[in-house]
Amino acid sequence: MAENTIVRFEDVSFEHGHHKQILDEVSFPIRRGGKITLMGQNGAGKSTLFGLITGALKPEDGTIHIERGLSIALSRQVIPRDELKLTVREFFQKVFPKKMYDIDPRIDDVLEVVHLKGHEKVHDRMMSTFSGGQQARLLLASALIQKPDLLLLDEPTNNLDKAGIVHLTKFLVEYEKTVIVISHDADFLNAFTHGVLYLDVHTHKVEQYVGNYSDVVLEISARVEKEAMKNAQMEKIIIAKKEKANYFAMKGGQLRLVAKRMRAAAAEAEEAKVEVRKEDKTIKSFHIPCQPNLSGELLHITSFKTIRNYKAVIKKKVVSLRKNQHLLLKGPNGIGKSTLLGSLANGEAEGATITKGVKVGYYRQDFSNLDFNSTVYEELAGVMAKEIEGDMRHVAAGFLITGDLIQTKVGHLSEGQKGLVAFARLVLMKPGLLILDEPTNHINFRHLPVIAKALNEYDGAMILVSHVPEFVAKIRIDDTLDLEK
């Protein structure tokens, strides 16, 4: 192994459920000190690659060489249920192999990095008492606090506001060890990465590029254009040779030998054509139909609960939503946005009334309202008023849910694919009230303009929570409720 190589994949192949090929004889090195972006379409297998590096998954064939003694830390997506009862101190202590006597100041430092301000009693707080957004920051912090030789970050900017992204970027720029990041945030990636691993969902190969995220996107686009031009030239040659071969074959005699040579030349030109990279697909434009025959007020709020200094506070505020009205819910992490949305969706929010008969479509940021043991087919068919398989498959295909994917269990999907299933579900459900909690998390950046357009055009009542101002700016917002104010 080269002196500066800390991980090396050697002819590694891996399949995931239903014999779905993820990697096909893949070979590449990861060098010490590299700051690398891992690119690929939703479902290509980026998180699977992380699992292979950490040893959580084993390859079907090939070998993964890890430098002896290399410490690896992965930012997990979800806090395991058995760790929710731990205190913050216990949660962070658990990531170290031995007791850390300076754990409290280390926690304070790393919470500053993820822009989750410390509180004098934060070390003794139970993990379950934090909001979903705060838990996501704590998970990220639990990887950063280890300062490993190889740091693996899976969508680390999810649930971070702009100030949080600035803090994290500064940490990564100054980090002297190796980092591999999965993210769709171009500006964030360009700030610190100088190499790209591209996982091709079609060929199941990993390609290496030098440069930042934007450099590589341009390089791939230029290569696609060059390959397409070469193929167009070859196609002209093939057509010309075949036409001549047919002409000479008709003449008979010695000219049949000429025709044979022409066909051979056409075959050579066919072989010379290059396989043009298939661009990452973007979901098709879609429309979320509103529940028919709705009129008047759909949602009435007179009061709601927020969290201040870890205590519930009741606030009085009259909010009324009618058809074709869009409400933006704002406030910092931990103030109770997701809790309020969840209670509204479940019909359990005190001080709020949803008009009887109004169908609620709920996009939950952790997808826990999806049944992970059901297949995608079952999950989509289950929300249709009348199950029509053709209609369901047509909608699913627009969200890139095709082939074997529709019979895959929801729990086996990538986070990005779960998000697409959640949107397909909303289209088939035809809700009157749409509740969306961070709908951009895990979604490929190519899909976001399509999603924003669909939400902007939705003509039912809608409540939206999003920390991505560029996304919100593309959606019509009629009113804003700031829980902090």
C-alpha cells in the first residue's frame, strides 16, 4: 500500500437486497489528508460506501485495505432508540473507547462548531428532550468530537442554519486529517474539498476527479458533450458505410468484396462509439392535487406551545388557514416547530382545530410516518382513495421509482429515495392541508426546483418549515408565523 494511502478498495463488488448491484469491481485509493466529496444520484449507494469503509458492511467480492490503527468516525443519521435515554455527557462519552476526563469542555467546544449553544445544564440533559433538528446537530457533533483520522460526514448541513454551516465549514477547512463528505450543497463543498469520488448509478463504478465540486460538475458535463459529439461523427460514418455496402452488394460480382469491407468498416465504427455517461436523472414536474369540494376555513389556531429554556410556554395567537393559503413557520432549532407540526398532523394540538373531513398530507423530516417494513408499492397504494395500479406506477415513475424499486421495503431505501416516496405519496393522497417539515433534507439538488414549483402551485392550505432560504424564496408564502417572536 502506498505510504500516503489510508484506505484502498481493490476490485470490490457489493449487492444490496433483491440482488441490486451497488458496486461492480471498484478500485480506488483514499489518501491521507484528502478533503473529498462523494457524489452520486439518490440511491446510487453513497451511504453504502461509507458502511463498507467503517466495516458495518462486507463486500461480496474484492478487498478493502484499511491502514492499521486508523480511527474512523461516521456522522449517523438517527440516534438509536437505546441511546435516547442517555444524557448528553453519556452520549458523547460512548463514542470513545476509554473514559475521557475532560469530556465536558470537549462537548462545549464541539457544540460551538455545530452552532448548538451550550447551556449550563446541557451535559445532564437527556437526548430525547432535544428537537429533531438539535438531535441531528448532536449526531454530527458526536463524529466531530472524536477528531478521527478519517471523518465520514453524510449530509452534515441538514438542519443547520447559515451560521451553523459557517461554523462547520471553518472546522473542516482547518481539519488536518482526512474527510469524505456526502452533500448536495455546492457552496459548502467548494469551500474545503479538492477531490471527488463519483459513484455512477448506471455503471456501478467509482471514478476519481481532482478539483472541487463545481470543477468536477463542469468536467463531467464537458466530457459528456465531447463523447456525444464523437458518437454523432461515428454515426455519420456508420450510415455512409452501410449505404455504400448496400449499393455495392446490389452490383454483384467483385463489388461484393467491396461491400463486405464496407460492412466491416461500419462494424468497426460501431465499436469505436463510446458509452456516453447517463446524466443523473431529475424527477419530472408534478402536481399535488388538492382535496376536492373544500371551502371556508380549513385550520384555526388560537394558541400553540413553544419551548423556552427547555420549558413549555403557551403563546396566544390567532392563525386561520383557508384553501390556497401558504403559511411559513419560523424559529430556531429547539423551539418546537416539528413538535407543533406533528401534533397538528395527528390532530392532537391544543388550541388548534382542523375542519372535519379535511385530509392532511404530512411530510415528516425523519420519515417515521412511513412504514419501513412495507414495500414502496404498499405504502403508495395505501393512501389512494381507489387503488388503480396504472395511476400509481405512473406517479411513482415520475419520482424515479421504477423497476424492482417499487417492490423494495421502504426501510431499505436511501434517505433521498424515502423523500421521493413521501412526495409521490402526497400526490396520490390529494390532501386538503399540506404539512411539510424540512422537505429539502436528503433530496438531490437537481430535484429541488421541481419540488419548489409544485409547492408554489399547490392550491390547498399549506404549512412549511424549511431552513433553506433559497428554496423558500421560490414558493408563494402568504403569511409567516415566527415562534420565537
